[in-house]
Amino acid sequence: MTYELPKLPYAYDSLEPYIDAKTMEIHHSKHHAAYTEKFNAAIKDAKIEETPIEYIFKRVSKYPAAVRNNGGGYYNHNFYWLSMGPKAGGEPSGKLLEAIKKDFGSFDKFKEEFSAAGLNRFGSGWTWLISSGGKLKVASTPNQDNPLMDIAEAKGTPLLCMDVWEHAYYLKYQNKRADYIANFWNVINWKEVENRLAKD
Ligand code: MN
């Protein structure tokens, strides 16, 4: 096995009441585990087990769909778990807050744009805050695509992501994706997002 399902840095129930323990458990131990297993099989089939994942994403259009779908599923969920945390939420600070104000006008304007992108994603996909050419942007990807992939509409360095697949919220919120999105703001680990920007 080249890639392994990462352990979560917090318990399944620690994002309650915003994201329930059952959803977290199934999402991590079933969905993410399946993407990880299938990604390992896909890179073995394509003989790219030694290729760094970022490099695979940069030329993902040249590989079989199983590499794109399961590689995205493996990577995006890792990124999503670390984008969240217990006793989180609120507002970012420092350079990240400054950059958000510069590029979106205000934190509330950013929140509106990010939430709308999540709500308007038709079917399954992801919402992102990315850094691209020194600017912060909101991006939206279908299925398990991400902004590191050559096929992405908006490419850049991912800073924050939100899973808007039904499996991310259906047990607790059913069809009410807007309610899941409204509550997602309570679990964002801004320290992690700030660190990602600092490294960009
Ligand atoms: Mn998911």
C-alpha cells in the first residue's frame, strides 16, 4: 500500500453538534477508506506508484479516470479533515484576514461567496479557497476534482475546502445543504488555513 488512510487528529464526535459523529465515522472509515484503497489500485495499474501525487494531479488528464477520481477522493478528504477541528470556527486573523479583506472586500463577503459556491455546485463536488497568482479566490470543483488538477477550471494552491457531496451531510441535514454549509463555519480550523497560506 503506497497511501494509507490517515488517522483523524480528533474524535468522530468532536465536531458535534455541527457535524455528527455517525456522519464522520462513515465518511472517514468507509468513504475515505474506499478512495484510498482504489487509488492504490489505480496507481498500481497505471504504473505510477512512485510518482508524487501533486505531479499526478498536474497531468491527471493523461491518466485513467480511476486515478483522477480516487486520487482526488484520497487527497481532498485528507485536506478536508485538517480544514476542520473541535473548538474552531470564528474568524481568521493576521495575514489571512488581511488577504481576505483585500480580495473579497470583507470576511462576510468572502463567507457569502464561498457559501454560494457550495450551494450552487450541481450534484457532488467541493468548494475551495485557493491562492492563485498572489490572489485569494473561491473555486468549485465537480466530483473529486481539485484545484491542483490540470483539468480544473480555477487552478491554485488549496487553502480551505468543504465537501458538498450528500454523504458529507445527509444523515443530519438530509436535503438541506444550506444548513450544513451554515454550520460548517463553526468547525473551520483557521490556524491550519493560515499555515497553508504562510507556506504558499
Ligand atoms: Mn466526502
